[in-house]
Amino acid sequence: MVSYSHTNCAILFCFLIVSFHSANCQSFIGVNYGQVADNLPPPDATAKLLKSTSIEKVRLYGADPAIIKALANTGIGIVIGASNGDIPALASDPNFAGNWVNSNVLAFYPASKIIVVTVGNEVITLPDQNLASQLVPAMQNVQNALNAASLGGKIKVSTVHSMAVLSQSEPPSAGAFGYGDTMKGLLQFLSTNGAPLMINPYPFFAYRDDPRPETKAFCLFQPNAGRLDSNTGIKYMNMWDAQVDAIHSALKASGFKDVEIVVAETGWPYKGDSNEVGTNLENAKAYNGNLINRLRSKVGTPLMPGKSVDTYIFALYDEDLKPGPASERSFGLFKPDLSATYDVNLAKNTQTPGSTPTSPTNPAPTVNPVPSPVVAGWCLPRPGVSDAQLQANLDYACGQGIDCGPIQPGGACFEPATVASHAAYAMNLFYQSSSRNSGACDFMQTAAVSSTNPSKLSRVASRFLLNLMYEILRLARRLWFLCLPCWEHMNANTTRYCFEASSMRASGVAIY
């Protein structure tokens, strides 16, 4: 049996005054639509497939008119691209840039919701530095053409980079860009025009280069010991956060912290050659499923909390004509017959917090969409669990799609700002959101379900709880109006209501 601490009671009280974010507002989830294949479905069929999912944005590597037209009036944001081979002409000839914009943008906009034009792909890190020197002039001419069409504030111009643009990425707080003046000029362009820095982080490559079990767990958002950033004291629990925060740190160090980060590519192959480590269906499903859940949770990263970075998953389909190892042809989320390669919960109206299994040690069972009856039971950490393990539990739970926004800085439940308090909140909410399945309150045997009714707390404990509630409300003044009308009625029964209210809310039961 697990006993309650006053802190846990206070944290669970927060469930009363917060609610879930809708899982259907996911403009931050996109997909890459490559075409190096001879077996792809028609564009119209692809458009219908995308409309049946929660994918809100599509990145093309070119500007295929059939695809752009097929996506018209769907509301799906479209990223189109000028090729590396177009850069010299775009840079040297403003008329060429104007004609390119006329043919690939104005011919379809606004029916087709073009949101970004990318000029080149991973240009700065190519051996040909002459091409890199022409990149910003090419982008400027495309920007000028969009401005002339009065679209400069509506369609952004950017380019896409590999993580190799960083001269240092570890620890994340020490992230720094290489490539000197070329990179500085590019960042100045992005800042001036309000355009995003588009980057391709691939934890898969990190695991490929360091195939230890602990690296695998770190890359797949699974429970692990974490990696400490000694500069900040932050313990990173997954490679995604570490890579994105390294980019954030590099932007800040360069004086361009205002530039938004967009993840243009990330993914994991579901098969590969016999000598390719980690290329299997289980890992691909774990990475993409956990990433999607983490984006939905809006927990953000340690250096950018409470925000989900726009992310384009690689890829919509396999590209069977790509050269190289088998993994290069095995990133597709969907097959040419439009069936899913594996389920990562992308279908509309089926997303529920914690519905994608991610780890045998911490299964995340499917949540019943029908509200469950309220049953006494609360998931709490076992006594004596270390802060390191609680942090791992916290990171895992928040990565499964639950709403951890209230325990972010400025959130209603951020105080008390301790690992124990935040973990207790997240672990219990994950358990409640998983239909109170006992397997969802295991956390590598560091948590247990308690059936003790909190209303049976002693009068002294209840009085302490009330005082603590006053402190929470004082720190969350913007939510004061929610509790003021009923304050005079609060007594020892408040504890029971707080716990049961949180359980009902997690089950989808309305609370008035």
C-alpha cells in the first residue's frame, strides 16, 4: 500500500483546474512526400489519405504541379522546394526567380496552401562551397519575387540543413554552428524575414553509430538513466530533446534566438540490410509513435518548454528507386496501397493519450473512448524512489500524449517545482488516461496503485492540504475565479473531491 504525501495531494488537486488539449489540433505534425519511386499512388488518392489523418502539413522536395493541385482546398499546408540545381540561376537572375514563383506558387495559391519555399537541401554542408555561397542570394531573389506578389508575409523562404551544420552539439547547452560567415548570413536572412531554420535531426543515426542498449532507449523515448548537461544541470531523457535544444542553443549563441526551429525531416527505418543495426518494425513504431505522442503532449524540450516544434516525419511512402542500403527505401508510414506500414495512431478521431505501446516495461494500453466509470485508484510513486528515476518516469509519461502543460513554468501546477511533485502529477494522469490499467502504473516497479480514499485523511492532514491549496491558488491567480465561488464550502471532503475529479476528467467525464 502506498501512502499519500501532502505534496501529492496538492499536485493531484491541480487536475481539478486543468483540462486536456484537443488531440485534433495538430498543425505541428507534418510528413515528407518523396517521389523517388515508380509505384506511388495517384496524387488524388494521397490527398484523400492525408485528409483521413491528423497530418496537417506536407513537405515536397520539388514542386510537382499534380500533387500541389491535388492538395488544393484541403487545408493542408504545403512546403515546396527549389532544387540544388536551381540555386545558381535563382541567385544570378531575378527574372528566373520571378518565373519560378509564378509557375510554382502563384499558379496554385491560395487554393493550395503553400506555406514555405525551401531553396536547396543540405547545401551548406556539401563539399561545393561555391554553391553554398550562392544560397542566400538565391533565397533573397525568391523572397523578392514573393514580396512583389504581396505574399512575402504569408509564404516563408528557407533552406534545409543536416545536423552537421553544428560544430558542437554536446552538451545541448553548448550547441554552436560552424561554417562561419555563410551560416551567419543565412541566419540574418531568416531573422529579417521571420522565416524558420529547418533542420534534420535523426536519432536513428546516433544509435547506428553507438548501438548500445542504453543509447537505443535514449533514442526511442524509452525509460533510461538519462544524460546530464553539466552546464545547466538538466538531465536529458531522450535524444530528440537533446538535438533540438542543441540547435536552440546554437541560435542563441549566434544572437538569433528569435528564429523559429522547424524539423524538416526525422524518422526511423522499419527494415534494412542484415548489417544495419536497429532497422526493424518495432523500433520504427516506437520512435515515430513516441515522437508523435510527445508532440501532442506539447511538453516541449527542457530549453523550450510548453511548445511543440513543427515536425515533418520522414516519410509518407517508401521510395523504392532510392540508391544505397535497404534502410533508405524503408521509411514509409504508408504502403502504395494506402494501408499503414504500422500504426502510430495518425487516423483522425482515434488519437487518445497513451495509446501507442512503446516499451515492454511500460506498456501504454489503448484508452477506451467511452468514459469509464469512476473507480477508486490512484497511481503514486513508491517511497524511496530516486529523483533520477522519478525524472525518467516524468519524461516517459509526458511523452505519451498526456497534457503536461500545467506542470511547465507558468502552469497552474508548476509549484511546488520539484521532480517528485511533477512526477506524481504525470504518473497518475498517465494511469488515469490509460483506463486505469494496472500495467500503466508500473514504471519499472517504482510506482503502485493505491485504493485508499483520500477523504479518509486525518483532519490535521486535511487542514494542511487546505493551507497548501491557498498557496497554489495564490501562485495561480489567473485561475482564482474557478475556485472562489466554492471556497467557503471547502472542508475535509475537498481532498476526496480533488482526487475523484481528476479521475473523472482523465476518463472524459464532464465536471461542473
